[in-house]
Amino acid sequence: MIFLLNLFGAAALLLWGLRMVRTGVLRAYGAQLRQNLSKATNNRFMAFLSGLVITCLLQSSSATALLSSSFASRGLVTTGGALAVMLGADLGTSLVAQAYSFKVGWISPLLIVIGWIMFNKFEDSKIRDLGRAIVGLGIALLGLHLITEAAEPVRDAPLLPQILRLMSDAPVFGVLVGAGLTVLSTSSLAVVLLIVSFMAKDLVPLDLGLALVLGANLGSAVMPILATAGEPPEARRVPVGNLIFRVIGVALVVPFLGLLLPYLATMAAGAARQALNFHVAFNLGLALVFIWLTGPIARLTARLLPDQAANDDPGKPRYLSQGPVDQPTIALANASREALRMGDLVGQMLRQSLAAFRSDDRRLIKQVSDLDSQIDRLNEAIKLYLTGVSRELMDPADQKRVVDLITFITNLEHIGDIVDKNLMDLAAKKVKYQLKFSPEGTQELDHLHERLTHNLELAMNVFMSGDIKLARQLFEEKQKFRELEKIAAENHLSRLSSGRVESIQTSSLHLDILRDLKRINSHMAIVAQPILEAAGELSPTRLR
């Protein structure tokens, strides 16, 4: 059984190398890839080309599928455009498999050495991330070479001829095995390369190898469906549409596998190369046929997965109308109502963050992170909605209101980030090391938290009413809160100097929380600034 251990170890090395390539490229160029992908989907052919190029870089059609699904769920791309991306992605992964099949044994250690130097000897983060990707490419090639060597003992297995004969007589069984292996390994590229390695050693006949390759194509469409199972319908439509492409293609090709063998033989001599050519031809054929049908398939997926009710998803806008907005007054009212929903979610985050510090409950920390994701989605939706309102129809007051709205929701989004990425990190540290604040310190933090909640409500009232008296009160809270934070810090240092054990253990934690609470309050006070500036109550500078 030692050959099975060698085989599984080599396959794991291949999967790990592919993962390193994907993460390295995403870290180095992830933002540019996402931006290019979102821009290219307005034209189906550009979307197809974009999916092909991005998948060649990421070496994973599943990663491209998840990116496309994410964009589709947020309304950044249409489902039809995202399906065109997937057709390019599936062709891209077949071209990557062709590239891996070339026998260049010396390049694997060379890539690992070059990548190691880039990762360890350079300070620039982009160069280091590219080094990670190059190391991953070398490891993947090494894993592929080890798979070929590990497969050699399988040739002498006594049960192999019977198993292969059974699978060859029933190509559907081979398709199911290929799909199952792909879902289990989470990489169709790795499975295709594994199949081709076996074919190169004459362990798998050509007809069975083609069925397994078809199964890998089918399994690659199943994985994104599993990954997006808990997402909104808009995110699930793209994987479902891609699965429809795959199922139709496999169903049409399987009955004619035997007839394709002579044609494949004219293109290349070896069975392994024929299987790789078949892999490319299958995906190219699907692209040529279905690139014209992305619209009907998108409408079909919309019927299969209809929109959820607005109330089902707290992170989905409830008041933003769909389509172009030709009445700025109505658009601004809708956006303002949605901004208040963001404010309510921020208030919920503040309350739950206080509860997380009080109870040391990890579940509350996770809930706060989920709330921040909802706030981010609303922030993005409101900004996109406002950009769709014609500036030509707005008067100067409307244009100023748009600026104020974007400033308001941006500050709310910053508050959410501070709570999630700063305060909840501190809460997690408190739970991890089982730290306890002193009773006096706990009381001070509770008081500041409660004052923040009150100031948030005041900020939302100022935003909606524009009342100068409330704006003045909110702006004065900035200085008052700064003084309270200073007093709390001095009290903590006093307890620290007196040798209080709780204060010594939580000193860094306590002061960081005070700093973050002050930052949150400053973001709230900014809401009053444009109102006070318009009334002439703020000087250009605080310096005397």
C-alpha cells in the first residue's frame, strides 16, 4: 500500500502548488483582476476573453466562478455577462492543463529557487506574492512528476484490468468517477493532470480517459454551486448556468466518444496528448455554441432562482428603486432611508461589541463581523445608486445633498470597520488570554460605549433634520468625548501605577479600546460639520 501513500502525497503536493499559485496571483494583482473582470462583462466576447485570461493566471476556473458570482450578487455585472466569463474560464483551465503537460523536468527546481529568492530576499510585497506564485508553480510541476512515478506500480495491480474494463463498457460511470474526484479534490485541473499522467503510463485507455475528463469538466461546475449554497439567488445563478452548459455538453458528447477516437488520433499520437486536445476541444465547442445563448440561460436561471423578498437579507437594499432614476428628489429620499438603515446596523454593532466584551462570547464576535459585511454591501449599493442619478437633473442643493449622503455613509462604513477589525480583534484577544478588566475600568468602558450609542442616534437626527442646534450639540460631543477618554486613560494609568493586577494584564487592551472609541466618536461628529460650516459657525482652522 506504500504506492497509494506516494500517490496521494504527490496529488496533495500538486493541489498545494496550485493553491499557492492562486493565492500569490490574487495577492499581487487581485484588485486589478477584479476591476478588469467587472469592466469586461458589458460585452460577451470581452467577458469571455477576460475569463480566459484570469483563469490562466489563477489556474482555477472555480476561483473565477466565485469572483463572477460575487459581482453578479452585488449587481456589478449581469448574469449573462458572468456566464460568458465562465465559458472563457473553462477554456482557460483546459489550456493550462496543456501547458502543464510539457515535459520540462528541470524547470520545477528552477522555479522553486527563483520564487524562494523573490519571496525571501525582496521587501516589495508584490514581488514577494509573485514569488509565492512561482514557488507554487514549481511545486505543482514537482507534484505532477511524482504522480507519474507513483503511478508506475499500479500497472501490476491484479484487479486493474477488470476495473478498467467495467468502466470502459459504461462511460457514464467514468464521467461520474471523474466528477466525484473533482469535487473531492476541489480542482478539475489537478484531476485532469492526474488522469493524463495515468494515460501516459498506459494505465487508463483512451476512451475511459475521455470519459473521466468529461467528468472533471462536470465536477468543476458542481464545486461553485456547493461553495455558494448559502448565498443569495443572484450569486447562485452563475454557477447554476455554468452547470447547465456542462450537463448539456457532456450529455451530447458521451454517446459519441467512440466515434471521436479516430479524429483525435489524427491530431496527436499519444493517448495523453489526445485527451488534453479533447479537453480543449470540448470547452472550445461549448464556448462557440453557448456564447450566443448566455442571455436565455441567464433568464432561465432567474426563473429557477427567483429574487428573495427584500426583508430576507439585511445587507440587501430595501428602498433603492431598480433601473434609471429620473427624479433626484425621490432618489435622494430613497438613499437617505437606506442610509438610516446603515446607521441602525452600526448601532447594533456597537451594542453587540459591548456585549462581546462583557460576556467573552465568540459567537457575538462573529455576529459583529457579519453585521459589518452587511454595512459594506449597503454602502456599496447606495453609492452605485447615487451614481445612476443624472447630474443634469439636479440643482445645486441636490448635488450638495449627494455629497453629504456619501460622506455620511462613508463615515458609517469606517465606524463598522473600526468595530469589526479593531475592537473585535481586541475582544478576541481578551477571550483568548482570559483577561479581565478591573471593575472601575469596566464601568468606564460601559459608559463610553453607551455615550457612543447616544451620539450615533444624535448623528442620524442631525443628518436627517439638518437642525443647527442638534448639529452644534453633536459637534460639542467631540470635545466632551475626548475629555472623557483622557480621564479614563489617566484613571487606568493611576490603577496601573498602584499595582492593580487586572490593570497590568489589560493595559494595552484597555488603552487601545479607548483610542478606537474616540475614533468612532470623531466619525460621528463629522456629520455636523457641513451644517455648521454653512451657518458660518466653524472657523477655517482651530489654531490661534
